[in-house]
Amino acid sequence: MKASDYIVSFLSERGVKVVFGYIGGMITHLVDSLAQSEDVRYIQTYHEQTAAIAAEGYALESGKFGVAICTSGPGATNLMTGIADAYFGSISVLYISGQVNTHEYKYNKPIRQQGFQETDIVSIVKPITKYAVMIDDAYNLRYELEKAVHIATTGRKGPVVIDLPMDISRAEINPSELKSYIPEIEKTDSYDLAEVVSIINSASRPMLLVGGGCQSEKSKELLTSFIKQTQIPVVTSLMGKGAVDETYINHIGMIGSYGNRCANMAIAESDILLALGTRLDTRQTGAMVEEFLPKGKIIHVDIDKNELEHHRLNNRIKLNSSVEDFLQTLTQQYFSPKGNSNWIKRIQLLKSKYNQENEVEKFVANKAPYRFIQTLNNITQEDDIITVDIGQNQMWAAQTVKLKRGQKFITSGGLAPMGFSLPVAIGMAFASPDKTIYAITGDGGLHISIQSLLLISQYNLNIKIIVLNNNALGMITQFQSLYFNGRMKGTTSQGGFINPDYKEIAIAYGLNYVARNEESLSTIKEDLAIHNIFYEYQIDDLTTVSPKLEYNRPINQPSPQINENE
């Protein structure tokens, strides 16, 4: 059996149905094996970064690990942005890079290269992977595949890289002779659950913060049960959006640097914060960490022990556990929270006075992008998927989208690469072809992932492409306005940033094009019902995101500043 055939059978046995990649000389044997497979489909993307991020999308939607492949040298280096995104986003992806033949590889020779396009990708990606290895002995193939997949899918999930020399991929092997990998049983820390229950029951102003570690289907189910038990008020991080039903009456919103004002104000007033599956990084807490929950205590639950131990926040009870395991035991406990009717009244007051709709009306001059998201809320259906790029479009959506039951909100919060939305939507579409996906991007992000458009028409994917076009890199223009006296080099047409004719682009990629603006939002339902739609929403003038937390302000005092007594 050829080694590349064995790899395909290995993937098939583990339920992987799609592999994304870009073919090149050193990966041809694996692509050929995929071409002959009846169980695993190979999708030729038009850039390795597209393949890498599409594999993330497939993993997020399928519940399996994603797979992306590439050739040596530039193929592998082009894959790296997606690898890093999967690492910071804790997404299980197996990346396989082709490599020169072992007899061409330099190993420890003090030279830059021995083989054509030879690159030591393993050394390069080690800081952004859970595991990376070059297989230079076909006998180790099963062992390394099993080890890599186990590492990628257990604990805090993440990407792994296998570098596959060409002579290894074409080698003839006997699968029965290959050694297997036997994982070690990982020990988990114990904690006093009774203490946790007692703290929650005694709290006068409890709050639940839901992070990206709560996005598994089991976690969502357990969260729903816990919230029903306790009636605890809930906020989410950016990456936690979608983990709880946002129609829940005590759901307040998203916290953070661009979080909803009411949510940021509420969390600062809580006395106990149960933080689940979130790193509590400075994009959530603000740079003034000493002002984050200054009079309260945090029960911090995270699967990554290092994140718990190496943190600037001190007022924490640290529990090293997966969210699923923690909630599984917690929901079996009896909760009798103190009477907190005044706290609930306070929560509802903050929601009423400082919700995002009021924020937009009071503080946002150019309301066009927010009007679009508000209108989109009225047409999306349960179980739809919304993917969002990086930039102002991300925050307009995150602040304003009201997620219905079963909906997913997918974006990148760690690496946050522009050009994320379309490739991740493509991966999710291959995992769930019957679902409707709204892929929101800005004009800046579209530039970076524009080749992805062809895959949507080529495979007739059920993706609605929405480009919020303000003819600028809006997040940076807002920064330039604040700190650089409005000098907008590189971000507007005057500064050297321009857009192509999107109508011509859409037609060239085989898509149906519609252009609209704020005045024609009444047609959005009919427009987005068109299959293979490229919907350009044209926004005039500069745009802003509000609220926005400035560097030297506590979490509950984002800009623009307000007088709560008004």
C-alpha cells in the first residue's frame, strides 16, 4: 500500500469527508490518492491561506478535525496565517505540508537550502502549533498521524503540522507493520465544587461570562440548563457569541473593548463573576486590569492551566477544567441564590438605557452600517450561520446581531486575520451544505480573500456574500482620527487605498451582483434570497464603531463618555 493511500484511509476512518489544499510538486502523491478516494473529497483552493482557514471552518461545523494540505516552501509558508489562527482560536486542524525528498533535505548542515523550495517548516511553526514533526521514516507514519490527531483534538484544541517528504509519501508500506500511538492518561486538577456553589448562592450581584470555550454543542446544552436553574445574568465575550440564547431576558450583551455599553457597565458592578472558557485578555478587561471587577471575585474556569496561572488578574479562584466537565457536575448541584431582585432590576435598567440601539442613535453619526445589521436581524432564521471578517464590520455585527436559537456567529478573535470570513464560510458550507451562511466582510478583508469567491460559484455553495463597503480600512481610520490628527495614509483613497469595480469582479467570478445603500434596505430580504449573491452595501463617508474603550479607561467607561445621572 502506498503511504499516501494510507493517509487518506486514516482520514476516512475518522470521519473526515473533505480536505482543502493547493497542489504542488511535493504533495502530488497525496492529492492523487485523494482523487482516487470515494470517501474523502479534495477541494483545490486558489490560495493556501484559503485552504488553511477553510479547514478551520470545516472543523467548527463538522465537529471533526479539519485538514488542509500544501506543497513545500511557499506552499507551507502561505499556510501559516491559517495555522496561527487555528492555534490562537483553539481549533483542531491537521495541516500536512509536502517536503523535498529526505535525500535532498539539509537536516543539520549549516546551509540555507539543499533541495529546491526546501524550507524547515517544522521549526518555523512550532510556536504556533500544539505539535509539529517531519516524518522521515515511513514506519512512523501511523504513530505520528495518531499522535498528531490526538494532540489536536484533546485538551485545549489546536493545530498540528506533519511535514511529509515526497519519498515518504510514495513509499510502499505494510499497514499491519506500522506501530501505533498510545496516549498517556492526562491528570486533571481537583477543586472544591461545594465552595463554588456556596459562592454563587451567596452572591448579591452574580454574573456569568461565556467565552469561546463554551461553543461545543454539549457546553451550550449544559449552559442552558444552568441558566434556567439560577436565572443568572449573562454576558459573552466576542468569541462566546452564540453559546447562549441571546433572547434570554437576562442576557445583557457582549463585553470588551468594543463591547456593548450596558454589558460593560453591568459586569463592573457584579460581585461574583463566573468566567467560563475565556482567557480574560485585555480586549475583554481593558488595560486597567485593576479596575476590572474591583469589588468582586472571579471564578475562572479554563481548560488551559497556563492561561490560569500566567494572568494579570489576581482576584480569581482558578479552576482547571473543561467547560463541559465543570458544568456537567455543577448543574447537578442545588442552587438557592440570595434574593437578587434589585440586581435584576439594575440589569434591566442598564439594558434599557444603554443598549446598542440607543448607543447608535445617540453617538454614531454615520448609522448606515448599523442599519444594515439591524435589518439583517429581521431576515435570518434559526440555525443560520453568520461569519464575520476583521475590522469595523466585525464589531458592527458583534455589537448588533441578535442571535436566534441554533445560530452560529463565527469570527476570529486571537490572530484576527483580515480575509477570514469567506474561507471559513466555505469550510462550513462543505461540512453543512444545507445551511444558509451569511458571510460578512469589509472591502479590506475582501481584497485579501478575493480568490475565495470562485469556490462559492464553482461548488454552488449556499453562501450569501455581503460586502460592507465604506471604501476605507475603517477600524484604522478611526484610530488615525484619534491619534494621528486625521492623517489617513493607507486607509482611504486619498491615502492610497482604493477598491476595484465589484460588479465586474462578481461577474468574473460567476456570481449574481446587487448594489444597495441605506436608502434601499427595504429590498434586503428579496436580494439575499438570490442564490450565489454578491451583495455590496455601499456606505458613504467615514464610519465609526461605538462604544470604544480607550487605553486608559476602565471597562465601564468606554468612549464617548457619559454622565449616568443624565
